[in-house]
Amino acid sequence: MKNIRYPLILISIALCISGIRWLINPEPWMLDQVANEERLKMTFAELFIIEGNSTLGAYLTQIYRFLGLYVLGIGSILLSFSDTKFLSILSFRNRYLVILGILLVSNLALAYMWISSSHFIYIMWLAIALYLYSLYHHIKMK
């Protein structure tokens, strides 16, 4: 069971840490500055000096705080359901792994589509590798 559980715990902790980083960073959009500026096709300095964008920083902070809250929440939920009692139930484990797999793969696809130079892609690949390790041991247990 630990070959299934421990990778899931690591994924959950990584999500929690990412969420906390977006929640506490004074300029959370700068955590992925290169990819964001590439997507915008301008620097943040250029974006913020445009007339009418004086409140854009506060707006971006608000959006990233919500993102951080939801990522922290998802990580916390996944962590709380990574308990051996839950994972020992086959139907629960099936659902958990299907939903997590969909979440990880869709996030990776969206990242490649919209922010392909993001360093977060490496973290996503690591999470998928951990997920596949858990999935392999899940299938082997059945």
C-alpha cells in the first residue's frame, strides 16, 4: 500500500506548497514571469505602464490568491484522503486515481498549450511520474 500512498502524499504536498506560494507571494504572477510575459508578448513593466492598468497588479494578486487557495484546497483534500483507511478501499482508490490522472494530464496539456516555457511543467511531469508509479502498484495489487 505504501507504494501507492507515498507518491500520492508527495503530489498532495507539492500542491499545498504551490498553493501557499501563490497565497503569500506579494506578486504571485511573477512566480512564472518568463512564461507569463511570453504569453502576454510584453513584460510586466510594459503592461503596468499602459494607461488604465494602474489597478492591474491588485487584480492579478486577487486572481492568483484564489488560484492559490484552490490549489492548496485540492492538495489538502488529496492529502486527507491519502490515508491508508481510504486507499485500502478498491472503489475509492479507483476513483481517486482516475480523477487525479485526469487533473494531472489536463493541467499538463493546458500548460503546454498556454505557457509552454513554464518551469511548472517540470513539476507536473514529476507529479505524473509519481502518479504512474502509484497507478502501476494499484494495478499490480488488483
